[in-house]
Amino acid sequence: MDKIAWHNLPNCLKIANADAELVMRALWFLAGKVGTVRQDGKYGETMLDYRDTLPEDIKPVLVLDASARVRTTYTRWEADRGGIVELPRADKSYDALTINVWSRGGGKASWRKDGATLIEGIAATIMTKPDDAWLVIHHLGGIDMNFETELRAKLPKVFGPTVHYRNWGRHDATNAFVHVRNIILAGTLFMRPAHYESLGRLASAYPSARGRYDPEKTRAVTLGEHRHMILQALCRGAVRQCVGDSCPPADAYIIAATGTGIAADLPLVFPGAAVRPWKPVEVPLSGVVKAAFEFIVGELASTPAVTFRAVMAHLGWSDRGNFKRRVRHHADFVEALASEGIVETPGSGKRLTAFYRA
């Protein structure tokens, strides 16, 4: 099966010849059909749908996929399409694995904004074990720097640690690093929102002609894809091996903001693993970010939740958008809240309205 996602509809005449064929094929497929148009973040509008390319008579077929237990696409396929039979599996424990989480944004946008801080933290962590081998999974492009060049510049040029590099997109299907017991995921590869919806529709046999696809199913598919990528990436290292029903001792380091839900899902992906906070660089708060953080911590000492409105009033602000951009989404602020176990919570609806200590 395949999914169709045609991006930037108004700019179709400006695309390169290599992309023109893909666009025309998508248009030919969509001709006379109903498509779904979504606001796709900074990419603008995207038209999406899917098409079946696996024939019905391909069954029975045996699929061996280590990610089957964590990817929501299989769940949706079984519930909505049917025809999947889950075979018995040999469960593996990861009680010898320690996962350290830096509660900071690790997507490409975060790297463009805070790349220097992230590089510094990764280099400092590697130097805590200068005699060990390391594997770093990183973004290849779109971060306004050459990751490998920048990190090498922070490490000793002579007799330094052995560091292997692998970019997202080449983070699976290799056993070359199974001897490496220290793995860093320098952020996570996030796809466009339309990608996850079209993937969900594909798994659920729910074409655009059937109408709106449940946003909760899209969110579940999104989290499932994150779990899949993290499992595949960490299993390039020693985590892949088996010692009895567990894995060899290993340390993983993951950059992931609390709001992504990745940290909360790690015990599901790696049952038995110890998940701990990782804060390799101390970034002192200042200005309104510091004032907001200190106010929230102080108020939570005597009340279960502090509303956004109360924090804005303390700062003397009334613009919610400004508060969101300059405070709530500030990387240092998010990291400081995570270190205190403070998260955002919705009110009576789904809209986030307050802070509370989880």
C-alpha cells in the first residue's frame, strides 16, 4: 500500500522537473476523487489520500517486524481492515539498559535555534567516557550546520573517544555497531503532520472520501511511529543483542521535549529499562522566563495548579500568543519545568490552560 501527500498546492508550477512527475502522478490518481486538505505547519496546505498497492491475494504472508509491538499502524490495521493474525512472540527485557532523557526539543527547528547548546551537551556527555565507543544518530540536513563537523570540533583530535555517526534515514538495517554500548539520539526525526494522517488512513482503510479521520487515531499513529524510530535507532547498538532474555549493559541518551510524549512512552518501548533525567548543560534562566518559572514553582508549593492566566498576570502580560512564543515554548523554560516534574494540563476541554506538578 502507498500513501499520497502532495505538498504546497499553489506552487505546483514552480517545482523542479524531478518533482513534477510525482505531482502529476498524484494528480492523475486523485482526478475525480475526494481529497483531504490539511494545514501542514510551515509547509502550508497539503492534499492527502492513499491508495492500495498490496493485492488481496498476497495473503498469507509472514511479516517479521521488531517494531510490530510498538507501531500503532498494526493496531489500526487489525481493528479497521482486519486480516492480521499476531503470532506468539519472545518478549525481551531491557533491565540492563539505562535511558537518559534530556527534556529539550530535538527536532530540526530546535536544532536551528539551539544547536550550539545541544552540541555542547552531547560533547560533554561523550567526554564522560573518553575510552568508550559511541554511536550518535543525528539529523543530516535542515539544521543550519554540519552536525558531524561541529561535534568533531568539540572533541579531542588526538586519542579521543571513538565516535560513530549515523544520520536519520540510515538508522536501521545495519549490525555494524552492535558492539557499541553508548548510543545518543541527537533529537528525533519528525515527519509532517499530513504524513501521519495519511499513514493512519492507509492502515485504517479510511480514504478521504469517507470524511474526517479521527485526530486521536492520528496522534496514536504519530506516537507509534516515534516509538518505531527510537526502537530501530537504539537497536543499532548493543541494545540489539541478547543476553538470555535481556540485553547487554548499555546507556542510551535521548533528546526529547516532554510535550512530544516520547519520554513517557520509553517504558513501553523498552520494558524494564531505567529512565532517568539527563541534563548535560546548565543553562541559567533569565528575564521573563526566569520570572515565570520562579512564580510557578512558588505557587505550586501551596496549590495544585497554576493557570496560564495567573502567570501572565504576574508578568503583566495579556497576549496569550506572546506568552506562548516567548515563555511556554522557550527551550530553557520547558527544560526547567521538566526538571521539576511540572507539565501543562488542559482545563475542562482539550486546550492547555495550566501548569501542575505531575
